[in-house]
Amino acid sequence: MPCTPARARMLLRGRKAVVLRRYPFTIILKARTEGDLQPIQLKADPGSKVTGVSLVADYAKRGKTVVWAMDLQHRGQSIKDALDSKRGIRRGRRNRKTDTVLPRFDNRTRPDGC
């Protein structure tokens, strides 16, 4: 859960937490002995092109606050565009003007006496 920089400094000085990542600055507790767990909800907003996902915490003083959010891009439109391009290339190949092979009507019959 997010905490203030002052609380993070106190936890690091007291060796109750260690630095997990420098950017974004993240600490992790070594052992949790006291304190209440905060309720968190996972919210999703499905859309046709993008789906929004967020974690929402319910604080007593501040109310509902977004802790983490992200946008998930769908691949549906890019797949459709690739298939349309492929279809257009195939149609162009079919309709392209190319040199045609001359008809072979003269070599279809057997000569007399064969």
C-alpha cells in the first residue's frame, strides 16, 4: 500500500523494510506484525478498443482513491487490418494483367494414320 515518504524513511531506518525498486521507488516490509489491512477493489472498464483496469482503496479519511491504473490495448483492430491487407494483396494478384499462355488447340488432335 502507498505510504508517505516520512513513514517510508522510518521503516527503512528501523530495518523493518527494504528497497525493492528505485524507480518507481518501492519498499517491501520484511515482516508484518501490526496494523490493519486495507480493503482494495479491482475495477475493470471493458471497451471495444481499450480495457481500463484499476485498484481502488477505500480510506476512512479520504474516501475511495485510485492506487494503481492501467490501459489494456486490444489486438482486434490490428488483426483485422492485417487480414484486410492480405486480402487486398490476394485480390490484386488475381486481377493483375499478365501475359497469358496462347491456347493450344492445334495439338489436341492426332494426325491421320496414327
